[in-house]
Amino acid sequence: MRKKTVIMAAAALGLLLAGLAAQALVKSGEQALGTRKYSEYQTPQFCGTSCHGDIYQQWRQAMMSQAYTHHWDEIEYFKLAVPHAEKDSVVAGVKAGCNGCHAPIAFLAGDVPPPLPEKNSRANESVSCEVCHTAVGFGGDVPHNFNFISSPGRTKYGPRAGRNSPEHDLARSDFLNKAEFCGTCHNEMSPYGVWVKSTQLEWKDGPYSREGVRCHDCHMTYADGFSAAMGNRYPDVRQHLFHGAHDNGKVAGVIELRVHPDIREAEPGDRVKFTIALFNQKTGHKFPSGSVEDRIVWMHVEAVDAAGRVYHLPVDRKGFAGEEFTIGSDVLAYQDMGIALNDPGFKGVQRDGIPLGDRIFRMPYFDPQGRMTIQQWNTKSQGVDYRIGPRETKLETCTFTLPQDVAIGPLQVTAVLNYQKLVKPVADFLGVPADESEIVRVNAHTTSIEVVD
């Protein structure tokens, strides 16, 4: 009996040691580079042409399928990130690391830098079905910098258990149901220890996380239908649309605007103060979020008198520290692009590309020399965070002195909130296609006063 107990104890200890050894071999983030093979992962085309045709077609239209091939990502990576990484040891890791989120299977296979998108390699799969449905957790305490743990094999993980198919077994994953899963790529820390992407962390600190509203509920909406052609019908099949910053329909209306004057009648020469309330009623994180270094959101206010004359109303300054980065200006910025471009004397490009005096809702990123940068990997510090948080209302004012020759009659004042995915002067300088810097109208509102004699 004693001998049997010893044998059982030894066996248990062996299993424990084997488990610990296997756990020690699990790698995530930078440590996972080159730990897998392409052959361990099915292609998205395989998934889409066998059972999951509808979901595959949704994914093909989403930015998840273009994370590596999208024109701005290609230009930013090959024209800026890679040559910069080859010149600066501090940021050398981005040469491989960018692919941890933009081409995860290529990263796991050690295929970095991957071939250019025009070569049509497996890197072009971007964030494919197998990236998400083989994830079993993340390493460390905070999800960020592609620290998801990939476990490819016959078992695929999803929101529910169900019937196994000839191709794979299906297991329910609590991890895939959590916002932390999204955070493994939508939180990013620069080599200098600065949070340059923090969408999931913003959500965690906001009201929606406390109410149980997750990323999936807005970016992977639910509908009645089938997730697989031969599977069961469910009332809550997640749509793989991932609509977000590149979806104009998602951006439209995200902020509500209302304008009101302090008086309703005024004479030429009078001063009228217009207050604009901007309410974030739609996002569970700050707006803008994600690639904040690229994005620009600004408010433009104009008055039109009864004769059709147009007057630009600059925003009133509030006087807070760093406010100069939140007011449209004609200064130059982004000089650190010169490192990658082999131009040490590069003077930069126009910082904003918007009307002077307009209010900008942004958080500026600064390089090690204290210059504003759009290169998140080169961010050593950040300025004032003047973005609009979830359910936050910001109040702005424009004080307008009516010209002596203003037309008598109604004066209409319109506030417009605009959004660009990439600051236009940067897009133009780098040759990024125009759709990346198109102006998207988020919202607008008009009020009026009566100009009297």
C-alpha cells in the first residue's frame, strides 16, 4: 500500500513538474517571436470557403483583414518604422514588434520584416480567424503589446461550446469574451515606457466597464443567425464587422454638439459669446482613441450674416498648461521623421493643417527631443490629454465682436466637429492616399441671433 502511495505521489509530482515546464515554455509578446510555424495556422480563405462564409465576408471588409496591407500601415512601417529601428537601438524592437499586432502569424513564425504586401505572402492575412480563435490568455498583469498567448491546434476557441466539426473541436473561451483580449493589441507601450495606445485601459477606467458593456458589444454587434453553414442557429451571433475609426458611419454622431448665445439680439459692435457643448454620448473610451498620434479632431465655428458674409470664430483660450497644442496653428512639427528619411536637417511639416484658432481635441506625443511626433514608437512623453472621455461634456466658447458693417437681420452661427484619421500635412508629405486624410463630419449644430439697428 505504501509503495502504491509513493508511486502515485511520484506520478502526481511528475505531472506537476511537466505542467510547470510546459507553462514555462509558453511565450507571449516579444518572447513569442519565431516560436510557431505558418503551417500550424489555417488560412482565412480555408475557414471562409468551408463553413464560415458569411463571417469571412464580413471580416474581409473589416480593418482586421487589412492590418498589414492597409496603405497607411504599409507606408508607416516600411518608410518610417523599419529604417528608424535600424538606426536607433532604443526602438530597434519595432522592426519585428509592429507585426505582433499587424501581422501576428508572420511574427509568430519569425517572418519579420515580412515581404511587402505586393508579394502576397501570408503576412497579408493580417489579423485572421486563427489569430483570435487560438488565443487562450495573455502573459503578465496588463494586456498590451501583443502579449496574447497563441495555442494553435485542432481546438478553436469561441464564445460558446458547440458541435465539433470535421475540421476542429470547439471550446468555450472566457478570455475571448473579455475586453482584456482586445487590450492585448489595443493597448501599447512605447520603448520609453509611455502608453501610446490605451483604448482598453480608457474603457476600464470609464463608466461602461462598470456597467458590463464590453468592446464586443459595440464593435462586434449581435444578430440572429448562423456562425457556421452547418451549425446551429443562435439569437446572438457576433458580427465580425469590427467597425471603428475607419468607419465613417461609426464616427458620425459620436459627439453631440449644441450651440447657444448669451444674448439673442445685438447691435453692430456688440460682443456676443457663443457656448458650444460637446457631449461624448457614444464611445466607451476617449474620442479620439487608438492611434491618437495620427488622429485629429477639431471644432470649426463660423457665422454667416444676412448678406451672406462669412466670419470665422476662433475658440476662446482657457489658459490651461499645454493649451497651445489644442489650438490650430501654423507651426511645424514631426521633425523626427527625418531620422528614417536620412535627412538630419528635416524641418518638419505643418502640425495641424486646419484653420488657425480652431479647437483641437487631442493628446500630443513628444519624441526624446521634446518635439511633437506621429511616430508612437519614438514617444518619450505626452502633453495635455484634451480628448473627450466617455459621457464627458466639454464646454467651449467663441466670443464674437459684431463688425460695424455686419448685415442687419439674422446671424447664423454653426459649429462643426471634424475628424481625420491622419493629419493631412503628414499624409500629403508621405504620399498616403487621400482617403486617410479625408475630412469626416462628426456632427454640427446651428443657432442664430438677430442683428438690430
